[in-house]
Amino acid sequence: MRKLLTLLAVLVLSSVLAFAQTKLITGRVTDQQGQPVPFSTIRVKGTKKGVSADADGSYSIRANSGETLIVSGAGIEVKEATVGVGSTLDFVITRRNSSLAEVVVVGYGVQRKSDVTGNIATVKGASIADNPVQSFDAALGGKAAGVQITSANGVVNNPPVFRIRGTNSISLSSYPLIVIDGVPTFTGDVSMSEAASNPLASINPADIESLDVLKDAAATAIYGSRAANGVVIITTKHGKRGKTKVTYDGWVGQTKAFRLWKMLDADQYMMIKNEGVANKTGATAKFLPTNGPDGKEINTNWKDYVYHTGISHSHSLNVSGGNEATTYYIAAGYTRQEGIVVTNTFERKNFRFNLDHKVSKIFSIGVNAGYSNELNKAATSTGSLPGQAYSTGGLGRIALILPPNIGPFNNDGSYNVNGAAIGPMNNVKPGISYYNPVVLIDNNHSSTENNHIQGNAYLQLKPIPDITLRTVYGVDNLNSDNDFYLTPLNGDGYPGGEAINTFLKYKRWIWTSTAQYDHIFADRHTVGFLVGTEQQNTTQIGFGLDRTNVNDAYYTNAQGGWTDNVSATVNNNTNGINTQNYLVSGFGRLNYDFDKKYFVSGSFRRDGYSAFAPGRKYGNFWSASVAYDIAKEGFWANSGIGKIVNTLRLRGSYGTVGNISGIADFASYPFHATKLYDGSTGLYFSQAGNKSLTWETSKKTDVGLQFSLWNDLVTGDVAWYKNSIDGLIINIPQAGSTGIPSLTIPMNVGSMYNRGWEITLGARPVSGKDFRWNTSFNITLNKNMVTALAPTVPSITYTTSSLEQTSITLPGYSIGTIYVLPTAGVDPATGRRIFVNANGDKLGYNFDVKKYYDLKTGAVAKSIDPVKDKRPMFNAIPKYYGGWENTFHYGAFDLGILATYEGGFYVYNGTQASIRDNRFWNSSVDVLRRWTHAGQVTDIPRIVYGDNVSNGSANPISENVQKGDFVKIRNASIGYTLPTKLLSKAGISNARVYVSGQNLVIITKYKGPDPEVSTNGNDTQGQGVDRNSVANGRTLTIGLNIGF
Amino acid sequence: MSNFKKNAMKKYIYQLIILSGVALAAGSCSKSRLNPVSSTDIPSNFVFLTKDRIAHQVNGLYAQLKVGNLLGGRGVIYNDVRGDNFINMTGNGVTALLIWNFSVTGSDAEINNTWNAAYNTINQCNLFLEGMTAGGDTVVKDAALVAQYHGEAKFVRALAYFSLLQLYAQPYSKDNGASPGLPLRLTGLTANGHNDLPRSSVAEVYTQILSDLNDAEAGVPDDYGDANMNVTHAHKNAVVALKERVYLHKGDWDNVITEANKIVPATAPFKAPSGVANALAADLKDVFTKYTTPESVLSMPWTGANEQPGTQNQLAYYYLPDLGNGEYSLNDDGIISDAGWKSTDARRAFVDTDGDGVSWLRKYPGGDPYVDWVPVIRYADVLLMLAEARARKTNSVDAQAVELLNAVRHRSDPTTTFAPASATELINDILHERDIEFLGEGLRGPDITRLLQTFPAKGSAGAIDPSNPAYIFPAPTSETQYNHSW
């Protein structure tokens, strides 16, 4: 690294000394609106001298007075001007075609879109700015080929499932690397309360200029060991030269739950349950009505206590502008958003300051700084976040299964409680162990408050026109405060109450230095060369206080009077966490093109990471790519086909990248830990580690074709890709009897691939003066296949929320295949649930005597054994997904509709098991179809009280797996741009009013509320599971954009 | 060159040098940051280097045995709820419901967690013994201490295997231990590749247990000189008491008597003649509130705050309706209805009948933070085991057996004296006494299975006879899925 930089310094010095007798001409290339034109080419006519302007339109070139300079480039009209007496020459050019001159953000730089050989999809910030979401990733669904966003549940600010080109890891995270203004940021749910907290919510979507999704090796290999899952680069807005602009964007809206299950009412409930009791030998429970204070039988709709209409609003104000030397962008925002579950809210105050300043012709500095304060609240467990599916107090499930013939209050107004649980009222021995949700909603509270600072400062030097030296120091500091109070009256806090305060500090600094050399040789050979170094240091500290047994019910936080204190558990560590990791790298990239027709690129990165044992710390990653712009060939432009197909570009890349996302900072090392034995220290073996551990590697192949027809009337991009991943870290399960801590040893053994097609088609079918219609369609077809695990590991099972084994990963199937007992309906003769064992025999189950009967012979059969009889039956990973966006403009009106779709997958509807359980749990109206007499053909078995086998609670059954394919109208908005004549009187330059809706319509055969669901969050092995989660709500907003 | 150019060049060169310097500095990486040392975990190569850490490792072995899923909580609860003295009240699948009604399957978390906890303990013992032999012995130097540590590790290992046998394997008496037993892990494991190990027979596991206990008996001290240590660590009498229990489960009455005779005199007063002065406590309540009476031969301690069994693992959580969650009430048709157990018996204080007529076990005072020590072996058990062995071996109304039985009964009920007319009656009286005395202490289930009795029906759970596969715990999937030699 040092050697390379020294060499570069020498190179620069020698060119400095080789000045000829010409003068240095500098200037800027702008368009007729005053906007800079990036990367145009400036040549001295009649010579071989040429330079490339930078992203800001600035150039410098040596020429004599009297010589002519020519400006040319993609998408602009050629312009000439003669060098006069002075040394400044600016150009104002006319744009011909805007899209090709677009600039794309690549790793550690920017490139013209027409020069890029990798596969990068760009989403403009403007297209997501007004979405009523808490974080920008939730708005990316359907906007870029290859990107799959699944909003996991209706809890506010939970991190959506984010995948680029399929699931690319098994044991580590498959979440892409998110880089915000050059700083890789923290991702995942950082909350330690009942609320969810996605750190990406710290960036106000209104402050985002663009999101660039890097997908193939050519684009991602420069990020080396962190690139296997794709990279998303977020660039925040920068000021533009010219008059200061002020913009206000605001909206207000409401969110409601929809498509909820229909449950039995009190009379139906008692009838069904008493029927079940009559059918069970020895059952003594009785389900009887209780009269409420009005004298009528209690008939509670528990959903009314859990769900409400959430009201949200958001306001963003920004000021931007600048002059020749300095540009700035300052913004402030406030939003408060309520979810569909009562007490679940998200509130953010954010502030941003981006400044760029040219100190001299060759020296510039800048700073990007953002501060955000977020408050995520949820009084009690929603039962929807990963690990919560079986929380006794989970509101998602409680809203459904509590008996409707009891209420939250006794007739005297006191809470209906029985110890930690809700009181049974007149029901006899129902064994109700679930909590009274109203007590918890009224009295519990929990929240996560984040203070997040993200930003960087840079120095840039251009000693000679062709060389840019830049050093950037960035930080990402997230302080997260979690508060948690459990009332002693009922629920998990009964009887003593509990208050927990946890504080987490995530600190990262990153220091990147790069040198970029750009030159055009002989007017035809463009060379770009980048070399750089980077260090990144991350620290995580977390600790807290867990207090129990309150002295007086008056105290509701951890700072009150409590009897007992222990250290709070952070990330499964009872002592808290205090850890760090460090990444050091050197990287380089070389771009070459000839005549802007033939392109070749290569990149290289060497990473050293602290988590791996000595001897395994370093890895090398690289890519090679080519592109061929056929349509630029002379023969093409002159031919008949050239008139129709005006752009045709072939592209191919190959490379190898790595994945370390989510690996523990000391995963490789063996450790002992301490615990107490009668108050004395006990030391025990706590982690086996593995000295050979290293990163997962992904070999990415990408072949693509870009085209545009009829002067960009139709544009398209077709790509075929393959990610071959091996060295997958598999936590090799150890047999229980080995006694190895956590019964796993991590090893790099597995392999998997994702292979498929991405097709993006855009068209401007109508573009008249009064009426315009743009459409953009994208589809990704992805096949995920696990090819090998480990010789001793034929399969890896996955257990949802530590309780229900729902999924299995094994070679020959996609990751996280739904793993259930096959069932074949209900036996019309006996009303028993039919299970199919491994031999294919159909067995009817009788819960009364807990035996299985062979349907053919009637004899008692060997009981169904989940280990032998469960089968990997259903694919949970969508085989195709994408979006279709249409925008219409008619006069001052605009209409936009975004539909998203996913298909070719199944969802395990575990909630359906919950609502058909035959214990005291309320059931959905489906059970009214239950079997009652011989010969009846139905899908609901005979009701036997206590039976939690036939409905699929004891073990998951195929009866509860449903196709998840859906099409959603994800966004629709209608806007009206007010006439400028009217506005200019008030000093307003533009204003638009709009109405929009989110998650409006779901077309699907899935029986649950929403097939877009993930009870297991971003977990790679547990997708497609819906267990007791609160579903996404439907949002309507009205908003205003004003520019001053 | 012109002055202008000279100055311009100087400016460029200065700026270049500054920036290059900055870049070069940035390019230097930090070797120490690339090789961090964890501040919150102790590297494993440190733990045999000092005497203190070795002593702490021994504490750690007991601590692993004591976890909430094993002898500090659920291991004891499971053995009791399988029996006929408890009725499930909450129908909650995570608090032993399926174990209580014998419908639990091998994939159930409870089956796997207890198995894994026991084998984790066994692996810790194996690693400790190997580490001691490899260098720890030299660090400790003191021969007596070395023998003690080796002895304690073998004791813990033996107790872990024995606890597993009681739940996951067929009783010895079924076929003289010929049934498949457990994989016998005797070497420490730290890496991948050792999943496959076939099961040794029940008899072979017993042989290993007894071999370990014999070694332990020779190594551990007579007396730790500290009341707490004498209950929480194995001393000679504790090892002997466990041997007595192991032989009892094998039906080897002769050896039961041989072992018991080391710690039980021929006649009353019954007090261990050597080593720790184990004897019956005057008031049985003291055993469950004061924890370190001479009656407790071995118990698993809980001290609150940073040393708790964990949520839903605490005995009082299961048995108390007010200071716990009332998961299990006492079965009216179980031992509490025994006519011979008088209402004046001090042990009736442990049976609390509420206003609805439901009875609860109030032996463990409980309440957050649940500091109830969990008994493993009590002296009363030592006496009754000897009594039973004598009655069975002599097949007569053995005088010492009767005396032992009466000693235990008189401690709580001085008004009742047993005078059985036949050996059968004597044995039944002893078994009844065990049922009363050890209610809620995890001995009812093993007492049923070692004698191949049928688990009686209770509440909505049916009777389970020895031929029913549910008689013993199913094989855990955490084992069967990965151990291909099972």
C-alpha cells in the first residue's frame, strides 16, 4: 500500500516538473439551466490532447491562446470555443438526451452510466421521498430488478427483509452492505425493547439524492469481503450552484389493519368448546357465559382492544444553494407515525448539513453530517418480531385466541385477572394461561430511543488535471437507549414487576484514502486508474440494569425503588457486551475504453479482518468485466436497424467477493466463561471456536444486454446472473452427547447458488404536450439451490422462536424449505385428521386415546414421529418477483401506480394452527365446518377438547401451508401541481398537492392477512413463516410539496 | 522558470506532500487492532495456568450440573410430574405438560434441553480431567487437592450419567441392563467430527458410573470444614450415598447394604459415624429453609440475584399458586389421600389446601428470586434405601429396616410406629414413606420405574405401563438427527 502511494507521488512530481510552455485553461461545462454537465470530454482541436471534466463539470487543460477547445460527450451537443487572452473558458451546452449522460455512483467514485461495465440499478431519491415509511429500504420494493423487499409485519420501523439476487448465506446474514455517504452503516433491528428499531430510519428519505444498487462482481468486488450480498450506496443531497432553494414536504395519513381473521363470537365459542369437552373422556372443563355490567352476555371482540387507526404525519424542510466555490444542503425533518397496534409509534427528529467548498482551484474540502433522534415505542409485545412468536403476551395472537365470553374488566370495573393470567369468569377449569392484554396495554411501557450521528469530512487535492487525491474520515455513532417496564398486576411482570434499562453504543470510524488518475490518450484511449486504502474500526458496548420486585406500585421505571437488581441481558449475554472488530484494506480499479465502444475493467481488493485467527485473516477479491457498445459502431449507426435500435450494449463480468456479515467478533477463538456456584466463581468451557474459520466466498457471473429503441421510446436491460457461493459457514450441529458448547462448531463447508434472470423494460408510450405515460416493468427470476452442507450434516433444521421446527435446509432444495408432517385432510368416516407417515400410509389420529389408526385396516399404527415422518415439502423463496410502475401526467395532474408481485413460493400459515387449537383458545369461523357425523366430507376434524395435534400446534402440518403468490397495489398516488402564476404571487416557485395510498390491494390465495410476512425477520433459513404476527396495515395519506 | 511558476510549483508540492503524508498515514494499519483480545471472555489456554482458575473450574462442573434444565430445576420436576402426585393446571406446553401426560416427543424442547445439559456437564468433566493430567496437576501440586479435584470431577460425571439413565433409558430391572442405554462419552471434545457414537447398554453405563464413584470415594475429602461446602460439594459420605442409590436402582441389595453401612450405624441414633456428621434434622422444615443442616448430603444451591434457576425452571414456580405460577397442584388421589399419613404429621404443613379445595405443595417457600436449594440426596433417603434393601434381601420383617423406617416417620410423626406383619407389608410401608417424605424432590418417578411399576393415571392423563414406549423419555432429536450410530 505504502509503496503504491509513494510511486504515485513520484509520478505526480515528475509530471509537475515537465510543464511545457502553455498556459493552464480552466472552466466549467454547464447546461442551459445552469446545471453542471459531468464527465464531458474537452480536447484541443488538431492535437491529441484531451481531458475529462469531473462530476462537477470542471476541467483544466493546457493550451495556447488561439487554439480551439472542443467539448463533446454522451447526451450533449458538440461545442467549440477559442482560447482567448485569459485562462478561464466556460461552456454552456445543450443537452440532447439526458439519460445517457447520467452519473452512476460506483464504489469509491462516480462514472457515467454509459461507461459502467458492471450491473448497477439506480433508484432516484425523489421516487421514494413521499412514501409513508419509517426508513428508505421499506420503499424500495419493486423499484429495481434483483431487489426483493419483504415488509415482515405491521410493527412500526421493523427492518424489512432485504435481498439482492436471492438469499446468499445460510449462517451469516444475507443483508446487503449499506454505505451511506461512504460510511458502511449498522443494519438489523437494534432495539432491546418491545418496539422495533431499524437504524436505516435515521436517514430521512427526503434527504436522499440517489440509491445505487450494486449487484455483480464488477460493481461490488471493490468492497471485497463484504460484497457477497450486494452493496447499496446511498448518496444524500448536495447543494447546487445558483439561487437558494427552500423546499417543504409534508404529509398526514392514517393506517388501518385489514383482512383480519374472522373469529367465533361468544355463543359459537361456547358451543364449539363444550362440544369438544363432550368428545373428550374425563374432561372436566365447562364453558359458560358471564353477564356483563349491562346484564347481557359478554361477547368481546378482542381485536378492538389491540388494533386502532394509526395517525401519522411528517414534515421535511430543506435549504440548498451555493455559489462558484461553496454549495450547501441543510435540512431538518420531523415525523411521528403510529402503527395499527395501539401504543406502537415511531417519532424522528433529524437534521442534516452537507457542505462542499473549493478552497482553491486544486484543493477542496467538504463535510456531510446527519444527526437523528428516534423514539420507537410499543407498550407490550406484539408477538411479531423475531423470537416473539410464542410470547404469552404477544398481541398478535392474543387478539385472536382469547375467549370471547370473557372480558378485560369485571363488572365492578376492576381488571379481570387471575394471577399472571386473565381471569376465566364463569368458565370452569378452562386452563387459561394467557394474559389480560388491556392490563398490559394500559400499564406496561417500553421504548428504544436512538441518537445517531452519521457523516464524514474529506480533503481533496487535484495537483494536476489528471490526478485526484482524496482522503475521507467518516463516523457512524449510534447510541441506543432501551426502556422496558412490566407491571406487577398481570403478565410477565407478575407478581413483582420488572424494569429494565439497556444502553447500547455502536461506534464506527472509517478512514479512506484514494488516488484517481484519469487520462485520454491520443483522443481515443480513455484510462481510469484508482488505488486506495481503508481502515474501519467498529466498537459495540452494551450494558443495562434489570430490576425486579418493586417496592411500591408507584414506581414504573428502573430508577425507582426495587428490591433486586441484576445486570441486564444484551444480545444473549447476561453481563452485557464489550467487543470490537477491525477491517484494513487496499484496493484498486482500472478502467479502459477505446473510442467509447469497447470497455474493459478490473478491480482488486485485499482485506484483513480481526475476527479470524492468525494465518486466516487476509483475503483477496477481484473482478474482470468487459462491455461492447455495438450501436456506436459506424456500420450500425448507418444501417436500417440503427435507426430503430439506437443503443445496444453487451456486458459481461466475473469475479469473486466475500461475506462476513454477522460473524461474531471472536468467533474463531475458544473461551471459558464464569458463573456462580453458591456465590463462588465457577469457570466453564463456553465456546469451542474454530481456528480455521474464514469468510464465505461468492463467485459472481453476470452477462447482460442493454438496449434502447426508437430514440429511447423503449429501453431495456436483460441480465443473466449466477452467484456460486462456497465456504458457507455452517454451524455444524453437534450431537447432544458431545457436550460441545452451544452444540455447534462453525466451519466453512457449505455451498449454494442463486441463478436467474433480471429483465427491466421501460417505455414512454405516450409523450404528448398534455398527456404523458411512462411505464417501467421489472422481473427477477431467481433459483436458489443449496448444493452441499457438510459430510456429517445431511440437513439443518430451523426452529421458529425456539419452539416450532418449521424449516429445513438441505442439498437439492432451496434454503429454508418448509418442513412439515404431510396430512391428507379429514377421514369422513371418523372425523380424524389424516397423517401420512414416511411409508405413505394414511393414519387417522384420535386425541381421546392418543393413538393413530391405519385408515385401510383400522388397526392401531405406530405413532407419527416428527423425526421420521416430517418432509421438506414446500419452497419458501419466491421464484419470481418484481414491480410494475406506471406514471401518467395529464395537464397539471399526475397519477402513479406501483404494483409489486412475488410468486412461486409457499407460506407456512402457523397462525392458522393457533386459531384451530382445541384448548381454551378461540377459533376462527372455519371450525363451524367441523366434522360431526359419519360420511361428512370437510377439512376440519372432529373437535376433541385439548387436541393440539390435529390442528398442527404440536408439530407443523402440511394442511397449514398455503401458496403465497401475490400481486399488490403497493403505492398509488394522485397529485395536482398548482399553476405557477397563482403561486408566484406568494413567492412560491412550485407546489404540488397529492393523495396516496400504500398497501392498498392484495390479490392472493393466501388465507392469512398478508402473504408478505416474516415471523423470523431477516433470518436466512426461516423465510415464509407466518406465526402469530401482526400483518401490514393499509395507509392513506394526503401531502404537500412546496418549493420556494 | 518564472517566479509565478516557481510559486505555483511550490504550492503544488506543499499541498501534495501534505496530502500524501495524510494518505500514507491512513494507509498504515494497526496490528494490535487486527489481533484483538476479548475483554469479556477468558481465552481457554489460561484456565489451567493458575491454582485459582483450576479450583474455579471444579465449581464450574457442579454449576453445569445445577442448571435449570437439569438438577437445579426441571430435572427434578420432570421426575415428579411423571408420577401420580401432581395434576397439571395450566396446560402450557413449555412447563412439562407433555411430560406429565406422557405425550412428549423427541423433538420437544424439554427433552432436548435436559439431555444437552447433562452431556454438557459430562464434556466439561472430561475436558477438566484431561487438562489436569496434561498440566493442571503440576500447577496444583498438593497431592490431596489433586486427588480431590479428580474425585469431584468423576463424581459430577457419574451423577450426570445417572440422571440421564433415570429419564432416558429403560430400568436396569427390565432385562438386567441389557437395553440400549446412553452413548458413553469419556473423552473431552472441542472440535467437529465426533458425532457418531453407539449407545452402550444400561449395564455398561452403570459400570462406568460405579467405577467413577469408586475413584471419587478415594479422592474426595472426609470433610470440607465448611457447612456450605459440605452440602454443595461431594465429600466421602456423599459419594457413598450416591453409590447406595445407584446400587438400589440396579436391584443390587447386597451392595446397597455394604455402602449404607459405611454411613449408617447398626442402631439408632442414626448418624454417620465418620466424615461429615450427616443425620436426620430435628425439624424437616429447616432442610428447606436453612439449606445446610446435616440432613442435606448434597443439594444444588441458588442464591438469588446473579444465581437463579431461570424463568420457568424454579421448583416453587411450578408448585406454588401465589408465589409461583401454580403449574401443578397436588393430586387428591395421590399420596396426600393416604390414610396412614396423619393430619398431625409435620409434613402435612407442606400440603396447603386452598379455598377451592385444591391442594398445593408448599415445601419450597419460593417467591422471586427463588433461592430454594434443590435437594439431591438427603439422609432420610440414605436410611430408607437401606431399609428397603434389607427388607428385600432378607425377605423378612428385618429389625433394622423397621427401626430405620420408624426413625424417619417419628421425626415428623412421633405417634405412628410401624409394625408390619410381613416382608411385603414392610416393603410397601417403606415405599409409602418414600412417597410421603420425598414429595416434590424428584424421586417418585425413579421409584416407579426402577421397580417396573405402572405409572398410575391422574387427572386427564392415563396410566402408562412398562411396555408403553412413553414409559421412558423419547430419544432427543438433538442426538438422533446427528449421531448416526445411535
